[in-house]
Amino acid sequence: MRSLYEQHARPLQGYVLQLLGGDVQRAEDVVQETLLRCWRNQQLVGSGQDLRPWLFKVARNLVIDDYRLRRARPKEVDGAAWLEDVLSEADDVDQVLSSLVLVEAFRTLSHAHREVLYETYYTGRSTREVSHVLGIPPGTVKSRLYHAVRKLRLALDVPGAVAEKPAAPAK
């Protein structure tokens, strides 16, 4: 077995690596299985014929069989996948932390902006209803809502939030 490995493992490993797209671990498994099958067929080892074509054919067949097997059954999950699922689940601590961050961001808004946000998002009122409740025109509600959301995004450091344009210099 040792001489079989010393003579054929390196070229076989390179061939199988190409077939598997560089997956070293799977290539080592295929080479090991190929050499083991050759060793089990004692008539091949002692016959004096060149084993390399047979070894390459067996390795290729093993790669094809493995490929077909992987396509036929569901995708395998690695051992760390459960940890990602556990870490991605929101819990009470995440909600509390999010609430604290949101409260701090709300404190950066003016009273008028907080009021419009509250009436629109918390109570679920329409622009016309908010206009009636606050006693301001609907256009003002829309404007305040737009600027409030924009400032809130900046305070929360949301990607894509645009800072206020600086005032144009007087001519």
C-alpha cells in the first residue's frame, strides 16, 4: 500500500483536484478511496500492468458518483449553521437595545417632527387625519414627515441617508 501511495498519490491528487475545482479535502478523500480500491484488488497490484489509467478512471467515477449523490439529496449543512440561526433570532435584549437606540435618535428631532412621526406611524393615521388632529395643513404634515424621517435616518446612521445640503453662499 505504501509503494502504491508513493508512486501514484501525487499525480492522482492533482487530477482529482482539477475535477473538484480545488476542493482539497474532497480530493484527498477520493484519492484515498481510489488507492484503497486498488489495494483491495490484489490482482491489479501484482499483475505488472500500468495502474495509472485504471486509477484515474476509478477516481473520475468516484467524483461523478459523489456529484450525482450531492445533487440527488438535500444540501448538507455544516456544523456551524445552527449557531447562525440562533444568533440571528431576535430576542428581548435585541428589542430593548433597538428601543434605546431609537429613543436617542428621537431626541435629536424637533417637537414638531416627533409629533408628526408619532401621529403617522404609531397611531396609523393618514396625512389628512394628522392634519386635522394637529391643526396644520396636509402639505405641512407631508413636509414635516419627510424631513423627520430624513433626520431620523441620519441620527440612526442608516446607509443611504443624505445629509442636509448646506445653504448657498449669499451673492
